[in-house]
Amino acid sequence: MTTTLWIIDITLIALVLLQIRRRRLTLVQVLLPIALVLWAGIAYVHSVPLGGDNALVIGGFVVIGALLGAAIGFTTHMSTTDGRVMTRAGVVAAVLWVAGMGARLAFQLWATENGRLDLGRFDFQHAISNDVWPAALVLMAGATVLLRVGVILTRARRLGVDPQPSAVTGDVRA
């Protein structure tokens, strides 16, 4: 694994530390994880192979990521203060976030080190191309981030707050 991948993965895992504290929902809080995943996608996904059982791998990882993202979004505590949306990741949301991002990191480490040969045999036996894994992992992270953000913005709207960020402060406010 490259240093850049380590930085991205650790940053994505560490984002939960910022989410544990109660804070205003801002444009940065919404866009930072999306920007990190987009950057990883551009840097590391050069194709999305769909032949053989590749589509099943990608689809499975995207579904897992989407389920994690939705669960994280629904278990994030939300309230309003002075017309501003406040969020705080609860224990369940934090555990799910770390588990999802940590599992991706653990798989990457295993696949590039000790598990490389086992994964190669598995890929061969199931007609999976070698280059499906980066796409599946990045799409899983993307699904997690996008569903989390979508659920949080939908819940903000249900709180009676317009989830459009203020151009001046970046806050999501009424």
C-alpha cells in the first residue's frame, strides 16, 4: 500500500473523531468525505471491470457500503440550535463508521500482503479480475459516504431546517 492510500484510509477512519463531538452541520462536514472518496476514485480506479463475476463483487460491496452509510446516517444524533442543524455521531454510528472503513483497510492490507496468493486463487476460481478490488473498495466507501450524507440532509429537512448551506458561513440553517 502506498503512503497516499494510508493517509486517505486513516483520514476517513479519523473523521469519526470529528463527528463524535456535537457540532454544526456545515458544508465542509458534508463535502470533505465526498472529496476524499472522489480523489481516491480518480487516483486508484482506472477501470470498473464488469465481466465474469466482477459485477457481483462490485454490487455486493456497494450494497454493503450503502447499508453502512444509511445505518450511520440514521444513528447520528441530530438537533437544532438557533436554527442551525447540530450533529453528533452516537456510539453505534461511530462503531459502524470505524468498522466499515477499518474493514476496507484490513482487506487492502491482506490483499496486498499475506492474502495476495489466496485472493489470486479465489479470483481465478470465480472468474474475477484482479483489478475489480480497487473499484469495489472505492465504490463501497463512496456508497457509505453518499448514503450517510443523504440520510443526514434528509433528516435535517425533516427537522424543519433547509439543508442548503449558507453562502457566508457554510452552516446548514433555517
